[in-house]
Amino acid sequence: MSTPVPDVRMSPAAAVGLVASREISTRVQSKAFRVATVVMLLLIVVGIVLIKLISGGGDGADSKVGVTAATAGFSAPLKASGQAVDETIETTQVADEAAGRAKLADGSLDALLTGDGKSVHVQVKKDLDGKLANVLQLVARQVALDQQITALGGNPAQFESAVASAKFVEDPPLEEPYDYNGQQLVLGIVAGILIYLSLMINGQTVAQGVVEEKTSRVVELLLSTIKPWQLMAGKVLGIGVVGLIQMLVIGVGGVVTGLATGTLTISVSAAVGTIVWLVVWYLLGFFMYSIVFAALGALVSRQEDVGGATMPALMFVIAGYVVGISVLPSDPGNTFVEVLSVIPVFSPTLMPMRLAMGGVPVWEAVVSVGLVVLMIPGLIWLAARIYRNAVMRTGAKVKLRDALRAA
């Protein structure tokens, strides 16, 4: 009686896990990975500390203006006009015009008001600041108006009081506006940059790894044991985990530094929420794009051809990132960006920016995540077909059309 031979074939999950664990151990132990992670973390930490030092080093005044005894009456109107245009003006009375010019020369003053006080005359060291010029123009108009009121027998003080008390009545808005916090805007941009860099670096790493194994003929040995889609899935999963580790180290380190130094004053829950969404969108974006990168990398046999092969997919990543950093800081509620952020190819870079800034309806976040999740299985099927038909073909670049229709 013959003894039955045990089935020693690996299950698909075991095969994918084996390839993934090899990628993780190899890349985490590499010096390049450690150095890159430490450098990016240091850049984030140093940037936060510099922001704290710069923001904490100011004296609160945008412009320092000197006044003489004759022009001292302009101090109050100057400060009031500055507040109207969000400009903080600090006035300092000098002994005379000669003393004021000396302070202009040594940089103690930005401007000096001269003359007899009946009209606005200003002197600067070299150039007059644009915002300060606007404030002085408002003061000059107020002086001229007061003089005309006095000439007509009126009381300028009563006139100004009546004008100041006049207010318009604002009816309730049709939709409740969202108050975007400045720090949330910064967090959103940082989140977008991290996602963008991760997709660019780790996505390209997937394509380069495919070409490396293809040119070294290692892929032939591997495919004699496991199926092509298992090799592709394991490589994507392994590099994705490595990228996630890097993302968490940088993201957590940056948020902890910001909270510890007081640079970030938002709530801990908001900061944690940003990190959670960052991880979610990194995973979704990476798996969506890296599957495509793996397939496109299988079309070529030389490392120098990887960039050209993956460029069509990279253009979507770059476009979403550029639109986000150029539009959202000045217009967080932009409708065009809202629409793009729900489209799967743009969601990984745009939606995390919007979520970090706040004000995103729940349904938009759910729809954007759902569309990407639904798209990934289709991409896996398509990429697996391309990978299977192209990864064993060396030499000239395999045309995408040929890879799709090959048996």
C-alpha cells in the first residue's frame, strides 16, 4: 500500500505573505530607508521649531511711525485706520524732525510724519510699505474731510461718531459657513505633501523592484513556485507596509512636536483624526496606484525606462497635488476641488487635505472612500493580466495593447 503524498503547495495567502515579508525585512533593514526616514522626520521637527521661534519673536507691530509735537494728533487716526485694514501701527513721539530722521536712518522707525499737522506729510528711509501707504491715504482723506466739515460750520467729532455708529444688518445665511482654522489649513497641506511624496517614492519603488527582478531573472525562479498575481500582490503589500511605517513615524513625530512646542494649538482629537485619515488615504492611494505601477513596470526591462512607463499614472498624482496646494490655501471651499476630491484618481492627494482642513460633509468622505475601494478590485484584475503577460518578456518595451490581449 502506497503512502499518500502530502500536499506541500502554499496557499495563495501564504505565498503573498512570504513575498511581502521578504520585501519588508529587506527594505526596513536597508540603510537608505533608515536615513530617508530620519532626514524627513528631522525636516518636519526643525520646520515646526523654526515656525514657533519666528512666530514668537515678533513685537506685534506691523509698522512703527514717528510723530512730532505738531503731528501728534495723527496718532489716534493712524491706529484706527490701521485696524480697519488689519494693520497694527505703533506710534512714537520724537523730540523734533531731526531726531525722527535719525531714528529712520538707524531703522528704529519705518516712517516719520512731518509738517505742521494740517496735512499728512511722510518721510521714509528708502521705500514706503504698501500697507502703510494705504493707511496714510485713509488718514489723509479723514483730515481733508474734517477740514471741510469745520469750514461748513459742522463738528467733525459728531460727524465721525454718527458715521461710526452706522451699521448694516446681516440676515442669517442660507448655509452655515465653516470657519477654517489656519493651523488646520497647514495640516491639510502637510498631509497632502506626505501623501504625494509617499506615492511618488514608494510607487516608483514597486515599479523599479519589478524591473530589477525581471532583469536579474529572479522572477523566473519565483514564478516557478508561485503565480504571477501572488508575486505582484506580495511586492505591493510589502512595500506598502514599509511606506506606512515611514508615514506613521513622520506624521506622529510631527504632531507630537507641534503639540509639545505649542505650535499646534488644535485639540489632540483633531490632530489624531488627521493622522488616522492620513493613514487611511495613504493605504488606499498606495494600493490603487502601486498596483498600476507594478503592471506598468512589467512592460519594460531597463531601470531607465521605468519613469517613462509610469508617467501616465504619475500625472494623476501630480495633478491632484498641484491643484490642492495651489487652490486650497486661498480658497478652502473651492467647488472644483470638492468635485475632483471625490474622483478616485485624484482622491488620495486632495481628500486628505480637505479632511485635515475640516468642513467636509460626511457623505463626501464616505463616497470618495467607497469609490476607491470599488475601483481597486478592477485595477487588480487589469494589472494582474498585464503583469502576467509582460513580466517574462525581456528586451524591447512591451506595448500595453499587446500585454492586454496576450493569451
